[in-house]
Amino acid sequence: MRDHMRLYHNPKCSKSRQAVALLTEAGFEFEDYRYLTEGIDSSDVVILSTLSNIVRRKDVVGDFDVKNLDAKSIQQLILEQPKCLERPVLIHNGQAVIGRPPELILEFLQNQ
């Protein structure tokens, strides 16, 4: 599915809600993916682990030096602790962008 878009979304997060609104207002069709209940999709974990600042340090449980984790360790961490994933994140065409600020998502799509 080349045109499929998945937005990793937490409805309690204002930036996530803004990203949903921006995408909806711009007329994009996307999967509203509730990662806190659904977990991290295994097909997305490699892409997500390549993003700098993908881990919300304050939401990591345990003693991890997040700055020194390699991609494999980040993948394992976000699979085991989805809550520590930065949000919102849009995945499209095998690439991803963190929507902080949410307008970065629209910029990302315009450059696709």
C-alpha cells in the first residue's frame, strides 16, 4: 500500500489532536493509529527507530541511557514500552516524521 498513511496518535495529547485536525482539514485519508492500545506495528518499528528524538525520555520506565541506545535497542524499547514513543508520528511511503510542531507533517507530505 504505497499511499497508506498511518498516524501514531494519542488522543490525550494536544499535538496529536492538532495533527489529526490538520490532516483531516487538508483532506488526507490516514489511519488513526492508537499506539497506546494497539502497540507499535511491527512493520513500522525499523522506520520509527531511525528518527532522532523518537523516545520520550520522561516516559521511559527503567534505567536506560536513551542517548546511547542503538537502533536495535530503540526498537526493543518502543515495542516493550509504547508509551515512550514521541507523538504524533506520521508514516508514509516508508518514511516517517514527528509532528512537533504538527505542521511538520504537512510539510513532510508536500515534499513527498
